[in-house]
Amino acid sequence: MSGLSPRFRALAVSAAVSLAIITLVSACSASSGEAAFLAKSDTGLVYVRWTNANGQLAGSVIRFDASNLEQGGGTSKTIAFTGLASGSSVTLNFEAGSPDPAWTGRLSGDKLILSIPDQSGHLSDVELGRADDSAYNATVTVFAAAQRLSTAVEALQNTARVEDLLPSWRRKVNSVGRRQALDRLKFLQGQLQQGTSDEPRLVSEMRDTYAFFFCTPVSPPSPNDDPFRTITVAVQDVVAAADNLDRTVTDNPVAQPPMPTSASARDAASRTQSSLSSALATLEPEVESLMGMDAEAKVVYDSALALAGQHGIAPVSPLPSCVSP
């Protein structure tokens, strides 16, 4: 500036000082103050908050672990730190006793990218977005609802297939013994027709067998009956969890995106419900066949009583009220 006039030298110095002040103020305003960042993973959240005083950081990290939500709720751990911010680089130094002595990272626009060790100790870059306490709390709430739905879907996937339950249902129905009771009635009727001095005992046994036949009825297959109830409950749990997630997302609009959805879970529940309904429909003819035995059993019993009545023999006690007239 030696060749400049005093007036121009004064102007140049003034401009340089002003530029330095503007640069310093801009640098301080970009880095100083409070900031918070949030990231989601499949198993939890990382929430970083700090106050920056001229590059000196003081804050905390909240790590929310949702791996045990199905046992009643996730767990969160808060770890205090101090650190440094220089340009876009940041270092977080944790308090004594922390499993991780320090995290390093960088700022990129509204993002904070940190190198965080996983459970095996390997470092991986985690991108955190700008957030605040309201966003964190809302995200925890939505995350919990999403985990509940995930757990319900997993339980549905672990239930037995509908096709595998059909033999169990058939065994259950056949164990009621209606076929065996009808066969026994026919056998006793044949004994009476042959004529025997033991007619009173035969008539008494026929009465008991006939009562057993009608008092152990067979009902149409129901999704709420064993062995299908386990599947029905699992489907209901998925639908309830999906409804809860949708409401939670609506009620927490400030939660950190991307927002979880319930569409795929609802599809899985719908497919299972359709499969169950189809299986029950295939069983209805079998039940109708068992229920259709009523008329045949009545004919056998009435004809046997008529035959015994010709010899003056009748049941010693009336039929119970559960027997159809």
C-alpha cells in the first residue's frame, strides 16, 4: 500500500478489518450455540445434543435400544461428552467409564456423520439429521409402535401353517366318537333282533349310547376353536398393531422420517386370514356329514325300542334334555 495515497490506504485497511470481522462473526454463528441430531436404525436411535462455545462442545448422547420392546419397553442410556468442533470436523470425548472413549465425525450441511462402533467393535458411518427433543420423543413413540408391529408379524410367521393344522382338527372331531356311537347303536340293534335274554341290558346300553351321541354334538369349524385359534389370535394381533402404528404416526407428525408403514403387515395378515377361511370351508362338508348322522341314529334307536317294546322292555330312565326329539 506504499504507493497509495493516505486516503486510499485508510479505506483499504478499513475494508480488510471489516471483512475479517464479518468472517469471524460468520464462523462463530455457524458453529456456536445449541444443536441436536438424530439417527434411526433397525434396533434403536442415536440422539446427539451439544452446546458449542467457540469450538468447545459439551453435550450428551442418548442411545435408545428397542431390542427388548416386546418385554415391555425399550431402554435408553445417556452418556455425557465434551469435544471439539473445528471447521466441519467434530470429536466427541465421552466421560470415564463409557465403552466408547470417543467418536469422530464431520458436519455436512444439516447432517452430522459420525463414525460409531457397532457391537462387534467395527466402525461404521452413521448419518444423523437435524432434530430437537420433540422430534426425538415423537420418534421414540413411533419407533416403539413399529417394533410392536414387527414383533406381531414375526409371531404370525412363527405360527403353524393352516394346512398343517387340518389333520389335528380331523383327529379332534373324530375323537368325539359320533361315528363310533352310531356303529355301536347298529350293533346293539342287531343283537336285539337276534333275540336274547339280555334284552334289558341291551336297551339300557342303547339308551346311554344314544344320549352320548346327541349330547356330544359337532359344531362347524370356527377360527376361534382349537387348533386354529393360535393363528386367529396372531392375525388379530398384527391388525391391532398395524392400527396402533397408523394412529401413532398420525399423532406424531414431527417424528424423524422416513415413517414406517403398516401395508406389508396388513397384507400378511390378510393372506393368512384368507388361507384360514379357505381351509375352514373345505372342512364344512365333513362336519355336515357328521351332523347328518342324527337322522340315521334316530331311526336305529326308535326301531330298536319298538322291537324291545314288543317284549315289554323299555329304558329304565328318560333321555336327557340335550337329546333332540
